[in-house]
Amino acid sequence: MAYDAVKMKDWQIAEAAEANMPTPEEWRERMKLEKDEILPYGRICKLDFLKIIERLKDKPDGKYIEVTAITPTPLGEGKTTTAMGILEGMGKRGLNVGGCIRQPSGGPTMNIKGTAAGGGNALLIPLTEFSMGLTGDINDIINAHNLAMVALTARMQHERNYNDEQLAKLTRMRRLDIDPTKVEMGWIMDFCAQSLRNIVIGIGGRMDGFIMQSKFGIAVSSELMAMLSIVNDLADLRERMDNITVAFDKKGNPVTTGDLEVGGAMTAWMRSTINPTLCSTVEYQPCMVHAGPFANIAVGQSSIIADRIGLKMFDYHVTESGFAADIGFEKFWNVKCRYSGLKPHVSVLTATIRALKMHGGGPKVVAGLQLPDAYTREDLGLLEKGLPNMLHLINVIRTSGINPVVCINRFHTDTDAEVLMVRKAAEAAGARCAVSTHWADGGDGALELADAVKDACEKENEFKFLYPMEMKLRERVEKIARVVYGADGVSWTPEAEAKAKMLESDAKYDAYTTMMVKTHLSLTHDPSLKGVPKGWALPIRDILIYSGAKFLCPCAGTISLMPGTSSDPAFRKIDVDVKTGKVQGLF
């Protein structure tokens, strides 16, 4: 029975559903896992990836379902809610279904965005654990990442204080001659703290460190988080851990975590992070939580590891891509699937009437402010003008050879005429379309969606990548810009083009994947340009190099790795019931 999602807050729905949530032992029996494959953490558990994948290695994979969205309003259009809805709808149909989503960062949880757990009756539980650290993966990443900075800054201090002979005798180190003006890495913490974007460290005497400029990023922006999402196993993670570029020496050569001899200890901190955490929907379909990388500088996906065991454990496995289809789906398509070797069966494009109206020229939508009336009253003209954004992204998915299903995530203010207009447009573009009310009605409201997804999974597709790895970096960027974003071409700053030529001339970068960096609020680099803009070129100003993850990140605009906390953050509404110890106010 669905909860009253209009009257109840998400944390209240979660609290009610958690009263009957399966225990780790009940999950083990239900999912037919061996006793040592479950690692209990209170009322949740981790899954021992290495043991499960070894036992099930010869079992055929299930169907692979990806969830993405049209270009969203700043409020988001419900990708996670839709993913939970698919799990619940397929569960209502009696299918063996499970999934995986990303772990949320404490920064957005305590700021504007909230926990990204879905919502209403399409919600992940247990909500408090999910929202506030879960089983400690982010903490382990913080410790591993900051250990690299400890190694770097201590090394710089010792090299300053000792000559070469003393350095070799007292520390057993060779001189790395690190350039303090070319330190790439910074420190991380898991909150939005704009005051830590630019800092000075080492103030004091000679024993108090090395004085230099430094910085903090949010934990999920760490290259270690990106690596966790794309490695295939622990051995893969360990190999990459020595290759992270932390700085450059005074001759311009990279200084890596391997040079600092810290990669092994970093891996030790992260040894248990390779095991996904098992949670569930409020209707008790299993859903793993694993990895939580940025979707602009990184891949924005839950892990390959979780997908690998999910496809063995479930007949239908659902995963979600961060941001809209021009970013999240593109990276799922050309990066995650390339690394994993897995072939998706269907992509679900989440669409809302309000976002399509925004693309049709509707008033500005601002997170935290009341939604303008234009989005809650019928306006077929405004809606029709916004449909090209959805149609463009349907075509992007079709270009990959994947079967698209459009999910109309229906709000109670959407009219039948508006829903019919979107359905007709989607079907005319060659996509299946389903209307879903999972937020209000849970699995009962997602039956049409579940049936459409199941039907699409049964059809053969001709999945293919957008470009071969042999294609040079600038050609890849040009193809992504034209085909995925709808640009007329790419404009490079002289500095960015020189860097691209340097990277193209070095064979070691041929195996690096292309990780585009741009706003998620537009198909272009400009968040204010809605719909499907015409007659523009994508400007590339820089290329970031992530040598552990093996990413080359062309930047179409500025990017901050440390978000800021807003004037009305979510933490003002979060509290604890002192009688029960239960957290209230999460959303």
C-alpha cells in the first residue's frame, strides 16, 4: 500500500517503510547469497564483490537498464525517482529486479539538492544511513585522498630542510624537486565550503610544513571516487592508485602517488570500498549504492563493480546516469560501457512537463523559490515549443543503437492533454513512451513503465560507440559536440589547442577516455540557453588530465570542485528526535 506522498515528508515515508525493511540475513536468503557474501553493517549490509562475482562468473547476465533524462530544470526531473519506480513496477510484476545508484555527498544533502534518494513512494531506504555516510566509503576516500596530500606536503618540507645526502640517509628518499606553484591536487572534505576553495598552508616555523597556496574540493570530486566507479576489481584499483598526478617537478615532469610511495597505503584505506552497500526501495526491491563521482569532470555513474554483480544476481538490473542525456548518457555510452564491456538493453529518458515548458520559453526556475504558475497550469503552446529538447535526446540515444523508452514522470498538475502531446511526440520519434506516477503511487503507478521497459529489453539492439579509441582527442570532441550537443563545431583557445596537440602526440594518452566538462542545464556550454540552440560552437578553454582514472577532460566553461553553501541550506531543517534518536527533516 502506497503512503500519502502529498501529506507525508520523505523522511516520514522512509521511517514508516523502514519498520519492515528486510534484515541482512533475510536479504541473504531472498537473494540466494552465501553466508560469507553478506557483510552486515547495522541494519544494512555490504556485498562481498570478489566472492559473489567468482561464484556467479559463469551465470548469464540479466537485462541491463539505464536511466537518464532530458535537460533538467535546476530542480531535477526525477531520474532517481524513476529508477526506484522501475524497480517497484517490475517488482509488482513479480520480476527478479534490482539496481544500483550513486552514494550522495554530504554537501548537497546539507545544502539545497537533498539526498538524491528519490522521493515520495519511489524512495530509497534506509534514508538516514543513505544520506549520512552509509557504510563509510566516502570517509575512506577522504582518508586515502588526504593521505596523498600528507605525503606530498611532508616530502616538500623534508626536501627543503635536508640536502641530498641527508635526505638519502635520514629519510631513504630521492629528491623529487616538486614545484610548489604546480601542485595539482588539493585536500577534500564532504561539505560545500566556499571559504576553503583557496587557502594558504604551512604557516609557522620550518617544522610546520611548507608554505604554499592550496585548496579544498568536495569529496565526490576526488579522482579516487572517479576511479572507484570505473575499476573492474581491487587489482585494477591498486594499479591505478600509483598513477595519480599530484604535482609537477621544476622541469615539468609529473610527480605521482607512486613517486611518493603512498599508493599502497591509499589502497589499504579503500580496500572495503569495492564492496557495494545493499539498500532497498520502500517496497523492498533490492538496490545497491556504490560510488558517487561528479557528473561533469567525472563519469557520473554508480560503479561498474555493482553493475557486474547486479547483472549476475538479477534478471533485470537498473542503473542511473548523472545529469541529462547529453552528459550522463553520453558518458555511460562511450566511457562506462567501454570500460566494462557490458552492453545495455534499454535507456529510459525521464521527462517532465515542467522541464519541457521551460525549454519552450517558460519563466526562470530557481531552486528554493516557488515554481511559477506557468508550470502548473495547462499551456499546450509553451509545451509544444519545448518538445525539441526531448526529441533531440531521443535521437542521441537512438544513435547509440539502444532502445529508448520515454518516461513521462507525471506531476498532479499535469493535464491529460499535455501528457498526450508528449506521448505522441515521443512515439513519432521512434521511442516507446509510458506515463508513470511512481512518486504518488509507488509500483502501482509504474506498471505501464515497467511493461514498456521489459518489452524494450526483449528487442535486439545494435549498440555501438560514437567513436573508436583510435580517434584523436580533437576529433572526438568535435563529434560529441556536433552529434550529442547539436553544435556547429568546436572553438579552441590557443592554450587548449596546444595542450590537445601535445596530448595527441604522446601515445600513452591514446587509451585515455574523453570526459567532457560542461553545464548540465543546457545542451550548450551556457546554462541560460534552453531548448535546442542552433548556430553555435562549443568553446574549449582547457583540458584536465586525470592519470589514475585515465581521463582527459576538455572544459567548456569554468568549473569549481568545491560548491558553496546557500543562504537557506537544508541543514536548518534537519534535527534529531531526542527520545528515539531518529533523524528528521531529510529529503
